[in-house]
Amino acid sequence: MGKYFGTSGIREVVNDKLTPELALKVGKALGTYLGGGRVVVGMDTRTSGEMLKNALISGLLSAGIDVMDIGLSPTPLTGFAIRLYEADAGVTITASHNPPQYNGIKVWQRNGMAYTNEMENELERIIEEGKFRKAAWNEIGRLSHADPRGEYIKKALEAVSLDGSYTIVLDAGNGAGSILSPHLQRELGNKVISLNAHPSGYFVRELEPNAGSLEGLAKTVRVMKADVGIAHDGDADRIGVVDDEGNFVEYEVMLSLISGYMLRRFGRGKVITTVDAGFALDDYVKPLGGEVVRVRVGDVAVAEGIMRENAVFGGEPSGTWIMPQWNLTPDGIFAGALVLEMIDRLGPLSELAKEVPRYVTLRAKIPCPNGKKAKAMELIAREVLGSFDYKRLIDIDGVRIENDEWWILFRPSGTEPIMRITLEAHTKEKAEGLMRKARELVERAIGEA
Ligand code: MG
């Protein structure tokens, strides 16, 4: 995993590592890698955003790259702008759902998809080597400022429409979606109540949208008798949803519902998700003509899966959704519009959520030094053969074994010295039994590694 671009599919680094000096080098390296052309640069609301963005832009200009600075921009708007302005790449200065003192650099391809690990490794190699492209005085890149918001709203309104009007509480967490997301919902004809919408870089709630961090949103939905609550993380590539009764809708349930809606809208086909997603999705989409394909964790793998399988939709159980008819950048803002369209066509969320099957999910973290992870995974992969009576094994990212009634995923954390076990079964007894066995196996493997 990369030294500069972080791990586990979020390409963010800690602010004390991400200095303006490093941002300058990333700009030079990206310019060197591209060898010319145009790059769109946006940033989220963090206090270090301007500092890092300007350093990065300097690096790009020095390598002869023209830069379009789009200022405060959710990740999906950057992805949209790349295609709108026919740029060769895009960059968002963001640390996604991480605390305010963090920041990072995310790079995007011309088709709106994130840079792959291989591409990031190449940028890192250029930084290590230090041989940067240096433009002559008359070939230094030009800087312009652009605002793609109007076009984004226009195109989104062409893609999504509502017959009715709804009351929405929108909590963008003081992040980059604070202005654009409520704006789009209002343009769709809804009444919008905004929470945490001053884009100051000071975050009132934890940025990861979950049942705990969205308690304020849930309460407001109840008090205002709203139809739905919508929340984003810091760069608004993710969506969290609260139903009309003020309950946080579990990610797996939302993933099933939206996949089902996309199949209804665009016809039967494939849905891409990651190895950590449960069976509810498979069971929910099958009657709608959907087939689920699982890929590695991370939005790059999901986008690649969508293209390879020509899928109608791809999403992770973290609320990261990619709608290929729209773009290959995960887009929590467009996702919010789609959720409203789904409610408009199919009915209230609290009712829809009842249609999704629920199983028992258990998770465990077992301490494992980083140096032992590879060997321990090897031992686990060998040992599961004799220990569990499974039908299928998927080893594209960790080891997932599954039967028709249960699955277990063994996967080392990308960021922490722990081994994760995630499992799902139809009954509590079965789940607990599997967890005891899985835990024993992992502890033994770590001991022997
Ligand atoms: Mg994010």
C-alpha cells in the first residue's frame, strides 16, 4: 500500500504528513504522469484545504498542466466537472469522513473513476524518483476558475424527476455537500430543512453517517414530520438515510432498496457490491431480475466491476453508490435525488424497508500485528478448508466462505493492527456458533504466524 495515498481504499493521509511541500510534489508528479493537458481541482471544507490546494496547483502548473480551480467542491462534483470540461484528470483535496485535522488528496481519471492502486503507485514512484516534468517559461500551465454547479443541477434534473413534493431534512455535516445537496433537492421541488450546513471546516457531528452520528437528523425528521432525512460524509460521495419514522435505515437495507429501484428503472442486469456485503441484497434483487457480483472493497473496484460486467448499479455497504448512467464517481448528492425518486414512485421508506430480509450479522476485531497479517491470512485460507463446510470461497479480498445460509469474511484491516471477522447467518444461534469457531481459527493462525 502506498506511502502517500493511505490505505484501505480511502486515499487520504493524515494532515501532519500532508504538508504543502508534499502537495506540491503530488502536483508535479501528476503533471509529469499526464505529460500535458488539463486538470480540475476542488476541495472540501477543511481549514487546510486552500493551503494544500494552492500548493498542488503550483506543482501542476510548473509541469505545464492547465488547471481549472472549482473551489469548494464535493467529490462527485469534481468527478462531474472532469467530464463536463473534458479534463484529463481531477483532484479533490479531502479526508472524506475523517476528523477535521486530517486531509488528503484523491485523484480521478478522465472517465470519473478514481485512480487505481497501480496509478497511485506510479505517482508515488515519480515522487520518490524526483524527476519532474518542468515547463519552460512560455509553457507553464494556465490557471482558470470555473463553477460547474449550474450544469450539475441542470443535468441532474434531466436525469431525475418527481411527481410529488416532499419535506426533507438534509444534514451535510458541515462538509462539501452543504450547499449543493440541499440546492438540488429544492430544485426537484422539495421543501428542504438544512442541518449542519455552514461549510466552515468545523464539524458539529462525526462525519461518518451512522445511527449514532445522525441522531440529530433523526430527531429533526420526527419533529418536522418530514418524509426523509438525508446525510453525507465530508466530501459527499456517501449517503446515509433516515426514514419517515425517524429511524436510521441500515446501510445494507438501503443498498438493497436502491439496487432494486435501479433494476426496476433500467431493467434486469448485474449489481456490483463488495465482499463485505450481506445476503439481503442477493435475496432482494433476485425476483427483480438482478444478479449480484462481489468485488474487492473500495470504490475503484466497484467502478471497475461495473464496467467489466456492464452493471446497472454498484454500491458498498458503507453508503458509497455508483450510478453508471450518471458517472463513475461515487455520488451521495445524486444518490439523494434518486432516493427521493424511489419514494415518489414506490412509497414511504419505512414501508419499503420492511420488504428487505434481515439476517443476523456479527463482527469481531482481533489484534494482529501488521507484520503478521500476510502469514496469518495464508494460514486462515488453508485452515478454513477443514474447519467449515462451505460451498464457495471468494479470495479476491481477504477470504470469504459461504453456504446458502451463512457466510464468513476474514479480512485484515488496511489501517489498524487488527484482523476482522464479519459473518452473517439466518439465526442467532448459528451466527454465534460460527463466530466461536472463526475466532478460534483466527487466534490460532495469528499465534502460529
Ligand atoms: Mg467520502
